[in-house]
Amino acid sequence: MLDQLYRQLVVEHSKNRRNHKKLEGERIKQQHYKNPTCGDVMTLYLKLSEEKVIEVISFIGEGCSISMASASMMTELLKGISLKEASHLRQAMEKMIRSGEISTEVDLGDALALEGVHKLRARHNCALMAWQALDRALGDEPEYNK
Ligand code: ZN
């Protein structure tokens, strides 16, 4: 039952992707990412405020439903939060996908629907692609690496 609900949420996000658009303008960070295991591709767009809060976040991409749903869910989670919080969410997400462990410290929201991907080893990179792109995009931000 729960599995069914989760699956629906993944399908829904992959069909109606949130924040699926290109961002242009000044101070936009842009990160292209390709998942070699499945052929998923995406470009992540981020705009940080002076206080290093994620002001705007979006992506464009093509790929399997897991990768696109995960990217859509991620943009919803990260909008309006600090880089430090973003880093904590990324760690919680990676842990859930790699080991099946769900964090009690942060709330992954809709992305919790991807928990079952843990059992599908070949799809780990699909679920984590957007988060890897985030990691690359923010890698030079001291606040993110704290
Ligand atoms: Zn994929």
C-alpha cells in the first residue's frame, strides 16, 4: 500500500516536474551533470542570496523517472534554505539511498518516496544525480562545506 503510494508520487513528480526551467541572469550558478549508468542528463541552476540562502533553484533534464522525480523533489526541498541545511539534506539523501537508513534529524519530504531505490543498486546514481550536481555546484562555497 505504502509502496504504491510512493510509486505514484515518483511518477507524478517525473511527469509534472517542479521548477523545470532554465534560469538566466546574473549570479546564476549552473551545473551540468550526466549519469553514465543510465544516460540521465540534467543542468541545475541556482541563485544564492547575499546571505547564502538558496533563493532560486531549477533544473532542466531528460532521463528515467527516478532521476527526474528526484531532481524535482530536490528543488522543492532546497528552495529558501541555507547552504548548511542543503548539505545536511544531501547527506541524509545519500545515506537513505546507499544504505536504506532514514534520517531522524532532517525531513526529506517527498524525496522519502525514493527510499525503495535503496534495494535497486543499479539505480542509486539515478536517485542521486541531482544531489551530485548540487554538490559540484556548491563545492566552492565555505558555508556548504562546514
Ligand atoms: Zn536513470
